[in-house]
Amino acid sequence: MKVAEQASLESLNTFRVPARAALLVTLESEEDLLSLPPPRPDRDLLLGGGSNILLVDDVPGTVLLNRIRGIDVLERDADAILIEVGAGENWHALVQHAIAHGWHGLENLSLIPGLAGAAPVQNIGAYGVELSSVLRSVTAWDMQRATWAVLDAADCRLGYRDSLFRSHEPDRYLITSIRLRLPLPFTPRIEYAGIAEALARDGVTGSPSAAQVSQAVIRLRQQKLPDPQQAGNAGSFFKNPEVGADTAGVLADGFPALPRWPLADGAVKLSAAWMIEHCSLKGLARGGAAVSGRHALVLVNEGHATGAEVWQLATEVMNRVEDRFGIRLEPEPRIYRAPGARAERKP
Ligand code: FAD
Ligand code: NAP
């Protein structure tokens, strides 16, 4: 366990905005966790790779950096392998490790930044696949009850970029490991727009291998997304809103080109990127923050933005979209301590 006082968090969040923690504790084992005073969610903050958070304020208490590592095989049969992954494992490295070992199902989730422990928090998803398709259970320290908890996937209430950990019981569970059941036979998932074309450009004919699908996804992402090393960002800043069929119908009459995707529960998912572009907000800058010129969903730190400037820009985008479409966009990253930013806790 490492401990630092008055620590800078600038290199620990991919927005690269300045912020400080009164105390920074790096957890390397479960024993480290148990030797600490009980975390206080009102003052302390759990951090993985810092790729889905906007720090608008300093942390008055302790930032707990989860670096508990390990990838263990628990069971194997003809169809699948069950693995336990420490929360501090790098997600993309895990995906590559799985592919190298012939364990499948994670290829489409290649190159998502961050650590394995945060993957259930927003049920990470990309290119038509979500963590929910392979997650078996989550092991966590229940900070409310000061006890260990094992939550089956069904208890994690995984939804579209959502979970129990994000919306229903935020800051209650400190995730220490996740269990994944990964199929051994490979079934390519290449129906999502762009993957088949990227494979064809790579000269892949017939059924692709898992490594080829992963490479195609990596290249697509590198082409489309601003690299946080070049311009700080947290990926998509806004979730695609989900509305009822009636609202979707009204919007379709007014804006026939607005992309819409019907969901299994009857709701309709709308393209947040299209709405932002339609309001001519791409490139809009406030202080050192801007709506990326490459990707309307991504807000970037163009150099010396503060978290407050990024949040001011985000609020302006949300207001302008709401004025035009009557839909309030919801931020996808956690907004740490901006006035009025706390998402409502779901029952
Ligand atoms: P952090 O940002 O450190 O934390 C996120 C939240 O989880 C915080 O609320 C934190 O308190 C909580 N948390 C972190 N660790 C734990 C833990 N061990 N226990 C309990 N709570 C914890 N996301 C996608 O879903 N799909 C994508 O395709 C995608 N692409 C991205 C591309 C870029 C360029 C970037 C910068 C981000 C992208 N993201 C994407 C968002 C982000 O990478 C993921 O949400 C990722 O899972 C966040 O992991 P992290 O370790 O960085 O979490
Ligand atoms: P894209 O492929 O250009 O698609 C733009 C948006 O349209 C995405 O938000 C996607 O929703 C939605 N979409 C496209 N086809 C869809 C379909 N058949 N059904 C339902 N929704 C559909 O997006 P992109 O920005 O280049 O990203 C590619 C993938 O990586 C997407 O899955 C995206 O979610 C993921 N990604 C996520 C982040 C993040 O921070 N969360 C950052 C970068 C990329 P979905 O988001 O639901 O897929």
C-alpha cells in the first residue's frame, strides 16, 4: 500500500484536469483495504483509471486507487472458461490476454481505457457488445455494512451504460474483483456498422479470428476518437437518451433524420451525437474545453482546461439540446462535485 498526502490527481484522470486529494492511497491487496479506516463516501473517492470521471473539485478526504491485480482461472469445460480478474487489471490488457489464450467474447470491447473493477459500474459497451454478456459476478467490499459481498450479475442491475453501482447504490461497493465466463468457441460479432468494412480493408475474407476482430475495432477507434494523450477526454460525454415511443414519434415528425433505435422494452434510443451536431455545437469552446471537432459526443481538454470549464461547456450543450429537442442529455462520466450535477439515485 502506498500513501501520499496532498496529491495531485492531474495524471490520474484522462481529462487531465487539475485537482488534489488530501490523501491518496494505492490499494494493492484486499489486506490493504482491511487495514484502512472505513471509507467515507461523503469525503472519499474510489478511482480506477480515471477515464470516466470529471473532477470539478478537489477531494477533501482520501482517493482510493484500486490496483488489486490478478487473473485466475477458476473452472474450465468444453464450452467456456470462468476467470476471476482483480479490479486493478488494465481492461485492454485483459482483452488481449484473453484473445492470446483462446478465451472469447471480449474482442469488441478492445481499447476501452480504464480498469476491470470499473467495467461493471457502467456496464461498458462498444460495437454491439456489453460486459453484461460475460459477467458472472462481482466481489466487493460493502462500505455501508463493512462486510464482503458477492453480487451475481442479475443483482448488478446492468443496463445501458448503467448498473446498481452507478445509479441505485452509488459509493456503497468497492469492487475488488469480477468473474467472467468466456466462451471457448469463437463466434464473431461483426454486424455493428464499420467492423465488416474494416476487416475487408485488412484483406480478411471468410470468418475472421478473434485477433482480427480486435484489430479492426482498435483501428476504428483510433480513427474516430481523440486520443486522451493528445487531448484529455473521457470518451463519450453524453449518453444516448432513451425515450418512450410517443416522444420518439413526435421527434421523428419534427426531425425525420434523427437516428433512432427501438429497444427491446419498447423504448427508443436516440442519437445524442446527431442532436449536438444539429445544434451546430461541434467545435464550441469555453475556456480550455471544447466539443471535439472529430466526434460530437466527446468533450476535450485543449490544454489547460479546469474541470469547472468542462462542466460549464457540458451544461451549455445540455441546455442548447434541451431548448431544441425538449430532451435533457445525461452525462456519462461521473461528475465529481459540480453544483447540480448529482444524478438522481434510482430506487
Ligand atoms: P474511473 O473513471 O476511475 O471510475 C469510474 C466510476 O467508477 C467512478 O464513479 C468510480 O468511483 C467508480 N469506480 C472505479 N473503480 C471502482 C471500483 N473498484 N469499485 C467501485 N467503483 C469504482 N466506456 C464504454 O462503456 N465504452 C467505450 O467504448 C468507452 N470508450 C472510451 C474511450 C475513451 C477514449 C475514454 C477516455 C473513455 C471511454 N469509455 C468507454 C469510458 C471508460 O473508459 C469506461 O467507463 C471505463 O470502464 C472506466 O474505467 P476507469 O477504471 O477509468 O474508471
Ligand atoms: P458510432 O458507431 O458512430 O455510433 C454512434 C452512436 O450510434 C453510438 O452511440 C451507438 O450507440 C449508436 N448506434 C450505432 N449503431 C447502432 C445500432 N445498430 N443500434 C443501436 N445503437 C447504435 O459510434 P462511435 O462513437 O464510433 O463508437 C463506436 C462504439 O464504441 C459504440 O458502441 C460506442 O458506444 C463505443 N464508444 C463508447 C465510448 C464511451 O465513452 N462510452 C467512447 C467511444 C466509443 P452505442 O453507444 O449504444 O453503441
